[in-house]
Amino acid sequence: MAPFPLPTKPAADPQWRAQELLLMSEVMRLVGKSLAPEIVMREMLHLMSELLGLNRGRIVLADFVGDLALQGLADRKPADRVADAPAPASAIRYAYGLTKTEMARGRYGPGEGITGRVLATAQPIIVQDIDAEPQFLARSVARAQLPPDTVAFIALPIEVNREVIGVLACHRIRSRDRQLADDVAVLKILATLAGQLLQLQALVADKTRALEAKNRLLSRALETAAARYGIIGTSPALLQALSELERVSEATASVLLLGESGTGKELFARAVHLSSQRRDQPFIKVNCAAIPDTLFESELFGYERGAFTGAQNARAGWFEQADRGTIFLDEIGEMPLAMQTKLLRTLQEGTIVRLGGKREIKVAVRVVAATNRDLEQDVLAGTFRRDLFYRLNVIPIRLPSLRERRQDIRALALHFLSRTNQANQRNVSLSATALARLEQHPWPGNIRELGNVIERLVLLSDSAMVSAEELARFLPHEQEGRSPGQLAAKPHPATPAPMVRDYLAAQSHPAAQLQQVLREHGGNQSRAAQALGLTVRQFSYRLRKLGLHNVDNM
């Protein structure tokens, strides 16, 4: 074995120097593309063999080094290590020119063989002739499988933070026309690079673990907030809406909840209230679609005694009752235009006037409005005031449909199942396949429809464990296979045809639809035409235009 430093050597051959530069440039190019040790290390060992003849290269790592990271070693300081700690065991982790079986045999105890000694002493070792070195174990590759020439073995330590974590080693033919010291110099650079790469990969892994832990904490915090508000689910779309809600909870600006019917707008409105400083004050719910036009003003703003026949006592309206709290105006798009003007004044001035009253009453109310309509289209159509829309649309929050949060369907279904079982003293369960079937359903009615299906299932099911097959009869089949809002090809038979039909172009109905409707009505053109809102003459004309007049073939 030859210790360092090696004797002074003559100048390197320009051809070998070019090979060394090519090796270094290729390794650095690879490092720039990937930090994965299993990719970079193996290719580095491959280039050592192809360009410099350093064969059967291997990187041996101590057992305390993890499979893909140093697991905290990157942050260890020399003072953290015990001076008299025994040398670690080690094993081949990356190699080129070795089979998996040969790599598996390359395991070394503390201080065992040349590799174990390098790991224990942190000193490089050069075996000039492996046949003349009794400590060379030839454990991975038997001597008979190596060339008959004199074979040298070079092993250098790999260090991180001045602690030896592994060994870079390889074979080479001793009689080659290249200075052994040149190979050692290149290997020393590559061993340093390997240590830095492992350290960098460890730092990235530590950062990733820290970010994953932080994400788990944030997710748990959002889940806790959701549970506090009674909102169930952990899907990204739901958590995004909750995050927006939390950020604006302390503001006083109006919130407009947008989304399809049945997405839980009332729960979100209550969550806005509960997450704010107004949580101990009143939360008033008003369904604008359920109030007759003639009663809107008295319901919202109250009335004085004698304001109208039967008003024997004064009454505070919803806005007065919600003073210092929150008022939730559901289905705001259904509010009459006349009331929209009065609501706008209340939002701007912060005052109300009771019906039949003469004095203004100051109110401090946060407004949360909700709608499943496209208010911008209503503004363009003139059915909703533009100024009121902008007043309400200060903080819009879009609630995701159930189709956008399918991963929450299972949790919601189990919640509804437990609640309905308790309310009706039943013990109905859903099989795994039934839950999977629920996740596949389009749910055009969103959470409200899911809750109704579960309640119907609990009350009408004959078995304690509901399978996917039994579940199918409780699902609204007429909605399956169609996106929300898509009309069925066959309308309800009880729906009468319009008294005055709109003019429709001859190409108003595609051939596939005409054929489908005709098949559904057994070839009866009169019924098929009625189903499409057409006269028999119009229906027949469209068939002829599309070349479908031979109804017997349909």
C-alpha cells in the first residue's frame, strides 16, 4: 500500500489531460441537470471507466448515511461527533461494472479490508498489486474474474463537514501508460465532488421534509378551522376558498359568495361571521327568493306602528336585528329592482328608515350576499343594478362544486350517514364499492343532493350494508352521464308544448337527436315532434332535409 503524498511525477500526456477535462466537463454538466445521486454517481463511474480506464468503480457509504439523503448529517458539526466512536460498517451504494450480486457482496465491517480501513482512518490507500496485499479481500469480484495483468486498487475517502461518510474506489491495470498519481489526483477531485453532491442533496431533502411538515401543519390548521365552521373536506379547491375566507374575516367589506346551488353558501356565510370579531353578535339569514315583493321593505327595514293596516306595534327589521353583527342575503339576484335601490342606500350610508318612519336609524352590519346566478349577465340584462353589484362584489369568493372536490365526497357521505342514522335510530353503512360509486356520480345538485340521497338511502334501505348495486337505485339516474345544465333528450311527458312556438331554422336539430327521439317514441312522429316542441310538418321536413325520411330504418 502506498501512502500520500505520491512521488513527484513527470508532466501529464496532453491526450490524457484532454480526457481528464472531458470527464470533468461531462460530470459537471450532469450535475447541472440533476442532483439525484443515483444518476450522477453511476454516470461519473461510467466516465471514469470509459475515459481513464478506472474500472469497476464503486462508491461505498457508511450505514448511517440514508438511502437517498444524509438524514441530518448536513447540519452536524464536528463537535457533535464522539471522538472515540467506533468506525462504521459500510456497503456499496453506487457502482459501474459490477452486477447486483457483486454489489450485494460489497459489505464491510468496521475497519475491514482496504475499504473499511479508508473509512476508519480517513486516509487514501493505493494497492499497487492486489495479489501482493493480504488485506485486499476481493469480496465483490473474485480475482479469477479480473484481468491476469497486475491490477491496482485505489480507494479515497469521501468527506462531508470533515467527517468521512464513504469511499470512492476502483481497479486499474498497473502497467498502463499513464501515471498512477494522475489517476489519484482526478479521483481526489471526484471524491470531493461526490461529498459535496451528497451534502447538497441532503440539504435539499432536509428542506423538502421541513416544507412537507409545514404543509401538514397548515393543512391541519385549515382542517381544524373547517371543523370549527362545520365545513367538511380537505380538497385543494375547498381549502383555497377557506383560506380566502380567513384572510378577509377581519375586514368590514361586503362578501359575495358565488357558486352553484347546493355548494354550502350558508355554511360559508356563517364561517365568515364566526371567523370575525362579530362572532358574538347576531347572525341573521334572509332568503330573498322566499319574500314576496310587497313585504321586502318591511322585512328588511322593519315598520312603525300604523304604517299599514294591521301594524299595531312597531317591528325592527332584519338589518336592525343584525346590528353589530352579520346579515346573510341569500339569493340576492332575486331581489326586486325597487328594493335594490333602497339596499344600496343602506350599504352606502349605514342607515335604514323603517316603513312608515321618518328618522334614520344607524346600523353597523356586515353584508354577506350569495347567488348562483351570473350577476354580471343580470346587470347587462338590466335586472340587477350595476352600482349595487359593484357594492356587493368587493370580496368575491367562489365556492367549488362537488365535482371539483371529489376527494371530499367520501367524508361528506359518511358525515351525512352518521347524522341520519342518529336522527332515525338506524345503523346503515356503505360498502367500499358504494363509496367509490358515490365519488363517480356527477352530483349536479352538489352537497344538498348528496345529503338527500344519503337520507333517502338510510330510510329506505333494507340492508345494514349497502352495496354499489343497491346504491344505484337511490341515485337520480336521469342525471347520470350529463353535465349540469344539459337538457335531457326526452322531456317530461307531462310538460305541455308551448302555445306559441318560436321560429326555428331547418337545421335546429341534429340528425342524431331526431333519430334518438324518434326511437324513444317507437317511430311515432307526432309524439317525437311534440317532445321537441315542433309540429309534425316541421319534424317531417327536418327528416327529409337530413335524408332521414325512411323512418323504418331508424
